[in-house]
Amino acid sequence: MAKRSAASDSKSPRQRQFIVAAARLFSTRGYHSVTINDISAELGLSGPAIYRHYPSKEALLVAVLDEAVTSHLEEVRDIVSSTGDPRETLDAIVDHHIQFVYDQTENIVTWRTEFRCLPEADRHRLRYLQRLYTEEWVRAIRSLRAELSDYQLRAICHAAIALIQSPTQFHSPIPRYELAPLLSRMAIEALLADPGLASPSHIGASA
């Protein structure tokens, strides 16, 4: 079981409850359709109760997305640093991301639909954390794909991550116990198969 992140540990139990409730409502109804009263009502509280923990609905949206991306980054860093065999590391981060997709579907949907609602500074900060997460994938498979440049490694990592996250956008009737292994095999194949990419010297040559 993944350990709780430092971001989570810094929050009170009530703050984490607000984050969970807000994520659920934002993903199912949309950020703009949800009110402070709606979020508080999910926990059986009055509307103003939330202001003791978050100054606004926007601040709560930032907390929802920050919690998801920060804990996810810390967990994959632990995997990459603690697993010695490169192929075992790759299998572990793919399986971890599949688990993240199923456990955090609501947060992924909220990120995709409501990210533009964040203040610019928070968008830049969270995008930076997202890039750091992708770099952990690159770091993990670099020794397995030594023939590829970092640009090419990032391209196949982005493709594999998008493939794994596809169930959050295209709802499949295939149950998790069948779809998760399929996603894993497809992602590993995408990461390890010869993609036929142009050599680094040819990148942008036809532009």
C-alpha cells in the first residue's frame, strides 16, 4: 500500500474530507455548478463551515488537484528510487499509474475539465509537478531504451500515460479486473517496442 504523502499529512482530517467531497462533486457536476453549500452538505455541515478550512471554492479546487498530483509524484519517486531492476521498475510504475487511474478517476476528470479555472500561478506550479512526474517515467526506462533520445523517451511516456488514462474519458463496459491487465500490456508494449521514430537530428527537419 502506498504511503500517505507529505501533502496529505499536512492536512487535517476535516480538510481531507472536504477535498474528497469536492472532487466527487466537481467531477460529476462541474466546478461552476457546485456551490460551497453543496460541498458542506456532502459532509452534513452548514455552508460557512468550509471557510474555517478554505477561504474560497477556488482554493478548494487548487487543494483537490494539488493533493492528487503531489501524492502521485511522491509515490512514483519512491518506486523509481527503491526498485533496482529497470524492468521491474517499469512494471511497477505502470501498475501504479493504473491503480491511480481507478482510485483517482474523479480527480483526473476534474483536472481535465476544470484546470483552466485555476489562477495562473497555480496552473504553472501544477504543470511543473506534472512534468516532474513524466521525468520519473523517463528516468525509469532510460536504461531500457538507451537508443532513444530524451525527446523520444518523453514522447512514448506521454503516449503510455494517455493510454492508461483512457478509461477516465472513454467509459468501457470491460470490468477493471479484465481491463487493467490489458492496459498494462498495451502500455508496456508502447514503451518497449520499436516506435520507428526519426533520429534526433531529423526532428523538426521537415517543419
